[in-house]
Amino acid sequence: MLRWKPRLVFYLLLPYLLTVPPLMTVGFVLARRALDTVTMEVAGSTALQEAHSIADRLALDLPRDTMDPLCREEMRGRVTRLTVIAADGTVLCDTQADATGMVNHLRRPEVAAALRHGSGIARRMSATVQTALLYSAVKVETNAGPRIVRVALPSDLLTSSYRRLDATVFFMLLFSAIVALLPAVYIARRIGRRLDHMVTFSRGVAAGDFSTRLAPVREDELGGLETNLNVMSEQLRTSFLAMSEETELVQGILRAMVEGVVVISPAGEVILINKRAKALFGLSPDAAPQGQHLLELCRDPGLQEILRETTMSGPQPRRRELLLDDAGQCVTVSVSPLGEASARSGFVLVFHDITELKRLETMRRDFVANVSHELRTPLTAIRGYAETLRSGALEDSTRAGQFLEVIERHSERLGRLVDDLLALSDIELGKTAFEQRAVALPALVADVVAILADKASRGAITLRDEVPGTLPPLQGDPDRLQQVLINLTDNAIKYTPAGGQVTIAAAPITRESAVWVEVMVRDTGVGIPAQDLPRLTERFYRVDKARSRELGGTGLGLAIVKHIVQAHGGTLDIESEPTRGTTVRFSIPT
């Protein structure tokens, strides 16, 4: 298919563009200057003759008030301007201005030249009529002394021919450019057709299509190139068919592997790397780190140490656990030499990501430790008081009643802990069914305030409901959303001293063109240090452990809140400063 080759056309036109237009421009400038000189000379001579003619007809020794009407009558109906000036520069008459108000003209170029040489010509902007004029002045002797008769013509009359010349030269340049362009376009199209065939052919070969052939048009340089491309295509086809099976097999294995695979040279330069390894090293899937040193991908000294051990120990693979980055990404790496007996051919490194396993192991260990600790405290109290009762305290009814109250309180604490653990486990495992229906938030908040009003009153805390009644309904489970509000509000009341204030507020917000509702539980309590904020939603995490246990918390409330909000497709955010209170925000789509 014939294609337009604008770059090739430009290259062909470049010598023409660098020579002809500048030469024509220079010629045009010289022609303009020559025309300007000739025009000045002809117009000046004509104007001088006219000035002499006017001087012969007019009585130049008359007073100003008499001469001015005569001058105007003489030039009536003509565009030429006439001015008569005394030898001292006083303007005696002017046909286009009031002579009495005009400044002294002794220093005008044409006037000064006429006084010295008898005549003078100048072209300039008139300070009186604000128009570009060509002035011609002659000196005339009268009975009253020398007089200067000056005739002025508008420059527009002289330069009108310039515009015609500009138009003529422009069209000449345009015509020359078009005429020169036609053969260049013709040649470019002929060469472009052949180049286009070669480009299409080479693209097909690069894509693995070896079925087409180029037909040389003629025996010239391009014809030789077409022949060489055919030979190259045949050689590539033979090599490609021999390698494609093996390459596809290797690539298929690498793509299917969940482990990261890196092949390096003996010098440590990357030869091959699969997508999983790129992801482990934080590279984009399209990155091409081939040729880079392995140290540029991983600077862990343990990796370099295991490579040295493998080099020294022979073909036996080595295995080690590494930490890839500061974020805690942990992998195990197995290193084997490529060669059968040595590492002279390079190494194969297989990386297996065990970060999640490590995290789960840490979570399991922390969970067992925390649960054991949380269960041990009330169990120890229950067992201790039960042993005391069995040892004879039952006979003392007063003490026995107190001990039984303690046992009952710790039993309730154990029950709350077990209930919270079961609820959190069910939510995390997806066993909890969340109802999805429209929930009126103002009514839900009013119920929460009513439930916790007595507790707030006992603590001398003001509990405020600032939720507007015009909020759009939420989509969610009303019981679970109420649980979120109760947990957050109860926490705010616990950690707010007497005389403080807890406020529940809400407002609609827009996120990605969708309407959400943001709920805020704000208190004026003791606040939370900044370093503790990221861990508040972890299970059993407490900022002040002694105070939390004193207030009866299980350490699971915020973890349950986080999972309920996330199950509704929402987000949770906590802001706090010590001594300035805490604000917990959660957002749910409508």
C-alpha cells in the first residue's frame, strides 16, 4: 500500500529550502531598497519642481494672516501639504495646520538643508499631523528676506507600490516552492513504496512470519537490500524453528512457577528472571534487569555469602532464609550452579516467598500468648477465691458473698472474652451472615445514646447526638452497625474523665462519584500517643494495659469494629493526640 513519507520529502526539499528562499529574500530586500531610493529621488525631484512652481505663483513677502488664506486656496482639493517658513524658522502658513500654533521649524532637516544648500529632502513622521510624509523644501529670496517653501506628500502614496511588490514576490516564492515540491514528492513516493514493503516485511519477520518474500524491483542499492532481507529471513526462520520449542518449554515452566527464578552469570549479572522474581524484588512486570548485577536487585549479604559457599562446595545446592527489604519481606533462596561440576556457567537462584507464613506464625504465637494471658488472669482469681471458700470462708457469709461477687465478675469477663473471640473468628472466616438493607442512621444513633446514657451519666460525661435527620440511609446490617457504634462510644466514655464530652456526628461525603456517610465518635479524653495509633485495631493491643483491664475491656473491641466496617465495604480511621481527645471515623457507602 502506498504511504506518504513526509520526513523523506523534507530531506529532499532541505537543500532547496536552505538556498532558494534565503536568496529570494535577499533579492527582495535589495529590490525594496533600490525601489525606495529611486522613489525618493523621483518623488523628491517632482516635489522640488512643484515647490518652485508654487513659489513663482505666490507672493511670499506678505504677512502671516494674509499669506495663510492664499496658501490654502492654492492647495485646495490636493493631498499635498504646503508650508511657508521664514528664515528664522517661523511658520508663516500651513495648509493642514494652524500656523500660529506651530513650533519653530528651523531645526527640521529639510528646512536646515534648504537654508544651507538651497533645497532639501527628508522623509519622517510629522509631529504636527502625526503622519509619515516626504518633505521637499526650496529657498526663495523675497523683499522680506529668505523664505522656505516646503511641499509634503503622504508616504502612503509612495509605498503603495511596495505592497504590490510584496504580493508579487510572495506568490513567486509560493509558486517556486510548489514547482520544486512536485518532483521531490514523486521521487519520495517511488522510494517510499519500496521502503514500505521492506518495513512491512521486516515487521512480519520480527513477529515470526517467514512466509512472505520481497521481490526486488531493480538492481540498485535498494534492490540489494531487498535480496539481503530475503536471505536473512530464511536464516532466521531456520534458527527460530530450532529454538522455539525449547524456548517455549522453558518460558512455560517459568511462567507456571510460583517461585521466583533468577539465572546469573559467574560475574553475578542477571541472565534470566521470571515475573515472580521481578515482583519479589519490587520490579514492574515490563522491567528488563538483564545485564544488571544481582547486587542491584538484592543487597542482603546473606545472598552473597551463599553464592560464595556454592562456588566453593561444588554442585550441591545451598539454601538460606533472607530478608529482602525493610518492610519485612522474607524469602528462602536455593542456589545451584548451572554446570554439572562447577559454577563456571553461572547460578540458578530459586526464591520462595515465606512472608505470609512468617506473619501467620507470628500472629499465631502472639494470639496464643495474649489469649493465655487474658484467660489466666480471671481463671487465677476464680480459682483463688474458690479455694478460699472451700478452706472455710463459706462459714463467713459476708466474706463468702464478696468472694462470690468477685468470682461472678471474673466469670462475666471470661464470658465476654470468649464471646468476642468467637464473634471475631466468625467474621474473619466469613461465617457471619451480614444483612443488607437500608439503615436509618439517626434512629440507630439515638438507640445507642439511650443504651449508654446511664453509663455516661454515672461518669459525669456529656453524651451528645449531632447526627442530622436528613442523612441518606446506609446499606448494611443494623445490628452489626449498632455494635460498631456501641463499641466506639463505650470506649470513648471509658477513657474520658469526668466533666468531659463524647459526641456522635455524621455527614454525607462523596468518593469516586458515589455518596458515602462518614460517622465520627469524638471525645475529650486522655488521647493516644501517635506511635500507638497504627496498632489500635490489633487483637488484645492496649495503650494502657492496667487501665484497660481495670475498666473491663477485652482488647478485641476495635478489632471487631475494623472487621465489621470492612465487611460493609467501608474504611476506618483514628485520629488522636495525648490530652486532646480522640476522633474515630468510619465511612460506609449508601
